[in-house]
Amino acid sequence: MYNQMADNFYRLLKAISDEAPEDRIVYIIMHEDVNDFGDIKPRTIGKLLDEKVCIEGMCTVVLRSVHTDDYYFVTQARDGAVSKAPDDMFESVEIHNDLLLVDNTIREYYEIKNPKNEEKQEENKND
């Protein structure tokens, strides 16, 4: 049963990376896991997937949500956690926990248009 779930999750990741249209951004939201050495990575169903597949390696951008006084995303690896994005994609290592901001930034960086985001951003400015 666990082998099948691991295989299904891997095939899902492969389908996203190999078959999704170029202008499609897919967000995968996962809990995190901390190992005995303090390293932080996406939580999976077990060792089979962890030992065979580097999930974050299959993704172009990996953001970590952190909460202290406020919620924010970490855009680069630090404190034993895996986060990654092109160095010049985001203004800083910590950004607001705002998925619309993230989506717009990724689309701008890779020149992917989405009129719905532009409409939503205009609505937010008018509120």
C-alpha cells in the first residue's frame, strides 16, 4: 500500500513537470519534517520516497512558510531548511506570505501572463 502511494506521488510530480502546459503554475503545499540533524524538508509518507526521490529537486521554486510575529515565506535555503528560487526573483530572502504576490512575481520573472491576477491585483488596490 505504501509503495503504491509513493509511486503515485512520484508519478504526480513527474506529470506536473513533464506534461503541464508551459503557462501553468502548479502549487504543491506540504507539511515539513525535521530529521535528527535538524534538516527540514517536505514531509512524505515514508522512507521509500525520501530515499529515492528529492521532491524539492523536482520543483523550480520552493518556498517555506514561517511564523514568528507574522507569517512570511523564505525564498532561499537557511536554518537547515530547503527553500529555493532564482536569486533575483524576489526582492529579499523573506517575503510576505501572499500567494498572489508569489504568483505574480513568478509570472513576471518567467514572462507568463495571467489576466485574472492583474484583475485581482487591481481589486486589492481599490479596497
